[in-house]
Amino acid sequence: MMKMTRNVATLIIILTTVFFFLGCAGGSKELLNENYKKMNNENILRYYYSLNDEIERQEKQSSPQFGIGIGSFGHGVGGGASVGTGSSGYTADDLRARRIDVRLELKRRGLNP
């Protein structure tokens, strides 16, 4: 019974971690999936500022984080703990590239953010 409880706890921790990291990356993926060339002038300006906000949010994710892991293999049980810098696991490079493209489109339309 104790072994099953440990395995369930381990599974919950792993799933929570996976969903957390998928949730962090979601905002960037949504922004990158937008088709800015089909946006009207007002929406493309909002999109440009949303890109700036998301880039800034990613760059500020540097607070310390603490993680705990528990696992078993065969007859042994192991655990571990880690402290990280809090990076999100992805960079804002794709967002910066998109921001440059949007900035060029704004210039082509004669808009200045």
C-alpha cells in the first residue's frame, strides 16, 4: 500500500510539472500563430505591444525555483531536490524575430508604435 501511494504521488508531481511548463509556453505559441499580415492597423499595433510584453515577461522569469522529485526502480526508492534560476525552458528569440517582422509591416503601413 505504501509503495502504491508513493507511485501515485510521483505521478501527480510529474504531471503537475509537465502541465506547468506547457502552460508557460502557451502564451508565446499563441502569439507566434497569429497572422499579423491580415490584421487591421489597430490590431497589429496591439499585437506589436503584446509581443513586447511577452518578451519582457520571459526575460524577467529569473526568480529562484525549487523542485522535488521522487522515484522508484526495482526494489529501491530515490528522491532528489533541485534549485534553479527559474528559466522557462525556452527563449524569446522567436518572439524577437516576429517583433522585427511586425515592426517592418508597421513601417510599410506608415504606422509608428
